[in-house]
Amino acid sequence: MKAILLLEDGTMFEGESIGATGTTVGEVVFNTSMTGYQEILTDPSYAGQIVTMTYPLIGNYGVNDDDNESSRPWAKGFIVRELCDEPSNWRSKRTLNDFLVEHGIVGLQGIDTRALTRILRESGTMNGVISTDPDFKPEEWMPVIRGYTIVKPVDEVTTREKIHIAGTGMKVALMDYGTKANIIRSLVERNCDITVFPASATAEEVLAINPDGIVLSNGPGDPKDCEFQIKVIRDLLGKKPIFGVCLGHQLVALAYGGETAKLKYGHRGGNHPVKDLEKDRTYITSQNHGYVVLAESLDSSKAMVSHINMNDGTVEGIRYLDTPTFTVQFHPEASPGPEDTRYIFNGFVNTM
């Protein structure tokens, strides 16, 4: 079945339908990871987005029961150069196409993903629509595409109720703004006793369990939209050690009076070099974000940049000087990606 991709600038790609049939609108982004498509699709940080994989062959090891980062996929659509129909891996339970169909994700294959990536790099991330409708009329959908916005996605992806995961070590409160399962696994590996709180939890509710430390998770959308969560973080600062990842990193900076800005096309992939300035060492990291903290907006008497991106010099980590708080923009829990920066979780446990 034929499928098309229409971007908000009018560019159209025609290819073959994969996954579910229908029409889906989202923010079109690209990810440079060579593997990890299952984790990417189920990462809540992709809520509202159509994901393009730059690696040309996707789905070759199928889909298994262990690599999901949440209970369901969150991507609005999926674009690949070629989808593998016959995966080969001992853990594989079904094909990627079956997985997309099962969860109603509309996808597209057979287009020039290099050309699409180049457009997004040169023009910046933009909205788009994938459709299998044979009567699709671009002129009718263009206003819909241009008017599309991702509205408060954290409220959509967060847990609805408090969850307790028993452990024998430090007591951790995890604020779920769209947390990846591997953040929880990384804490479990360190014997932490974890209580997962919904994004609507107040500072009083979090402090009521008297945690040894607080983790602020990754999540989707514009950090400036999270006004309630920023206020809660401001109320928590200095009360307990705090560790923020990705969106959590951005929200802490905003709580401190800093500023964030949208990147032209974001950082999404498993091969981003980040330098730890304290260790004077560069690590390869997994990343998925469209916004960054502006270094010049930070109060140097209260915050110092601890990590920088070696590709573009953007802020990748901040250590705060007046509270036991540190944050990173990348994903130290990886999945997909290298495990070079797992040491950061050990640092958090030591801080607690």
C-alpha cells in the first residue's frame, strides 16, 4: 500500500506503508542510532513525534519482551529506509511491523531518509503527516500540520498513581515525567528502594516518605510548559539530594532561574560525545532531546557547567553549588546506547 509523508514546508515523500493504516500528524525528528528501535518507540520522550531512523535497515532483530522502556509505544509515526521482514535473533518474538500494527502506529518505508534528514538539519525540525489514505489531499492537511503543537505531554505519559519498588538500599523518590524503565532498572541494580511519583505530586507528598534522594526523570515536550513541576522542584531544592536526567535537567535549571531554548533539530542518537569537565574525559552517550539549557543564563555563583557536548558545545550537565543537586542532559542509563556514563548513578548513590 502506498503511503506519503508531507512536511509543513510542502515537501512530499512517497513510499510504502508499514505498520497501521491511517493518517497521523506529529513533529518529524530523526535518530542516528543503529539499533534500539524498540526502546526508541517506547520512550515516552517521543510522545507527539514522528521518528525517522537514519540507519538504512531497521527491524533485523525483531521485537522482544524485555526491551520496552514503558508499557506502550509513544511515537506518533515511524519512518525507515527499509523494514526487515524476516528478523533473526534468539530473543525475537515478532516482527517490528507486527509491533507497529499491534499498537496502531502508522509508518512509512522506501523513501530517501538521507534526503529527509538533510532537510530537517538545514531547515530545522518541522511538523508533518504520514497517510495511507488514497484520497489524501495535501491542501486540506497543510493547515492541520502547521497548527499542530505538542500540548503538555508530561501529563499524558506520567504514571497515574504512586508505585513502590522495594529495595534494601537508599530510599529514592522518582518523579515520573515520562521515565524510561532503564532509569528504574539502574536504581534497582544499586539496591535502591524506589517510590515512583506522578508528575502531579507536590513537594509535601514527596518529602512525606522522607527519601534519601530524589530523581527527576526524562520526559517529552517543552520544559517551559511544566510550570507546576518547576514550582515543585523549587520547593524541593536543598531539602534532599537531587539528580535530574534530560527533562529533569532542564526543569532544575528553570527552577534556578535559568533559561532553555529549542535546538534546530535536536540531539537524538546513541553516539554523542560528551566531555565530563571534572574528569577531563570524553564519553559516548545516548541522547534524545530537542531543548537545551543556555549556559549564559546560569548564575555562576550557584551553578557550574559539568559536562559539554563535543559536537556543538551545548550544556550537557550542571552541578549546583548551594544545594546537593546535579543534572545531566544525556541518558546515563542509555538503552539504546553505550553504558559509558553509568558511573553517574554511582555518584548519586554516594551523594545520598
